[in-house]
Amino acid sequence: MRERVLMDILKWPVAVWMKTVFHTEVIRNDLDKNEGPAIFLGNHVTFEDAIMAILYTNRPISFLAARINYDNPFKKVIFDLFRIVPFTKGEMDIKAIKELKRLIDKGRSVGLYPEGGRTWDGSNIYIIESISNLIKLLKVPVYYIDLRGFYLVKPRWAKKYRKGKTTMGIVKVLDKDQVKKLSSDEVLTEIKKSLTYNEYERQRENKVAYRGKDLAESIEKVIFKCPNCMAVNSHTSKGEEFWCKECGKKYTVDEVGFIHGSEQFDNLHSWNVWQRQFIDEIYENNLPFANEDVKLTMVENNRLKKRKSSFIIDKDGVRLGDIYIPADKVSSPNIVFTNVVEFFSDKIKYRLKMDPKKHMSITLAEHMLRKMVEVNLKTE
């Protein structure tokens, strides 16, 4: 009841804001309003995804949200009001799964993002395959919230919004009988078929302009390997341009979202797929990476300690000022929001807020921490 009252109060101002920012047109809606609870899946392309799903389906939906949000008292109040389900990224969160089942059993819809995080490059590199087991457990119809153009209005790495048209579809993927009859593998196949996503392939055909300022600013959050000189962690950006500080090779980003100046790539997704093949090599040959004056937050028993610190990643472990964490004690590294990398060690969460102009590529930092965890799991 409270969610419906809140929705009615917030619906029109939020709708105006969303229309102003995203210029959204609904091009398809398969939703059966009398169907009861359902699962809503989507590609996590922008910060406002969940808001749009609730707004355009016109029903309360309990979405999974990273537990980090509950460190903020204001967000905790809002999330509690809308029954958002907190979960710990990078871990099997049984408590969150049980809460989703309880909500479905009470007749409430839930929302999930099977990629496990918001896209950095306008495409999905992987989908968490256990999503099919969860769908089989919940036993309700599955819909896909198809958002097109939203990533290009505000790429995760970008500083500013652009202006351009977006479209939305609410597409039925599986009905209740199909969820029951199909195997987990068959459910996964249908989910992957619906959620396979590449914004740049759409743009090759549509060529929709997304106008704004500083179209390349902060792209170095994602780019960490130079295809021209093969340098690592060497790019910076300003305005519509970005370049390698080692060889001086320059590139621009246009209003359609494409990269100019590279002989190999015309889009960020292709560049990202290429550079990811060097992660093992970078881990073996380019460590350590050192960052100074990083904003460090340590979370233990819901208490926060904040300070400025150095942040050094090496094969042996992580050093945060006078704190040394051995590699075998690092777990569950992940990026939250757009500029925070976090990991756990001995029930303490270490959260590091990074600045692309001062520090290493945040996606590279995550890759190095994940590789550290992978290497140490193999040696146990």
C-alpha cells in the first residue's frame, strides 16, 4: 500500500524528469496487468534502470541492490520504503535469495540484472548463469525490460549526460508454464537470447545522435591498454579527445558514440574485448600499480572509518598506507557506482574512491584484484 501511495506521489515529477533526460518512447508492452507477480530482467545500462521499470510497468517491483547502498542513511530509508533487497556483490547471498522468494510468494514482483553490474562499454560480456536456477525457484513469468539508447545518454564512465532519443520495450520472455516445463539450461538459453546486447551494433544502423559536452571525458576508467604502442594504464582524456601519454596517439568520440583515430577499433566494446585478453600478462609483468591520495573507507560491523591513503596492488597483496593485506586474504573485489572499487578481508570491507585523472584505470584495478583472488584460489 505504501509503495502504491509513493508511486502515485512521485510518478508525474519522475516521469517529467525521465522524459526530459532520456526522451523515452515505449515501442512495445507485452505486460499482462492481471498476471500477478513476475520477474523483470534487464541489461543494467544506466543508474536509472530500476526507476524506469517501476514507472513504465506501473507496479511496485523489489529490485536487488548492492549492499553498499545501505551505508548511506538517506538511501537506506528510500530503499526500505520501496522494499529493495540488498545483496553482497560477488558472493552467493542466500539471505537475498530467500527474501526474493518470500516477496514472490506474497504476490510482489522482483527485478534482477543478470549481468551482475552496470555495463562499462555498451554491451554485455557475460551473464551470471545461475540466474536460470533462481527463475526456476521463483516459478513466475519473466519479462525483459529492453532499453535502447540509454547507455549512450549516460555511459557509466562519462562525466555528463548527453541528449538523444531512447526507446523502451517490455517483452515477455517466458510464461509461467514455460518456467515450469523448461530445464535450467533451456531457461538460460532463452534469457541469453533476450539479453544479448550491443549498443554499437544498433548504432551502426540507427545512427542516433547523442549531443553533449566532453564526450570522451573519463573514458580512461575503461581503457587500460594502448593498441598503438601496447603501453598499460597510459590514457587520459579531455573534452571530445583522449590519448596515450606514452606514444601520443589521439582519438575522438563522436555524437553517435563511435571512436575515431584507431586503425583497429571504432567502438569501446571492441576495444575492451581486445584489451581483456592481456589481463594475465599485465598481472604477471606490470605490477605493482601505485595510487596516492585515494579516499579509503573501511566498513566493519556497520561502522565506517574514513581517511586518505595510498593504494598499491602487487602480486603479494594490497597495501593501504600502513595496512597490508596479503593476497590470500583478499576476496569479492567489485566496482560500485562509477568510481569506487571495493573488496573484503577478514569481514572488513575496504572501499576506495578513485579519480581517473590521478589514479589508475578503475576497471584495471578490479581486474588485478580479481586475478589476485583467482591465482590464490588455484594455489590453495
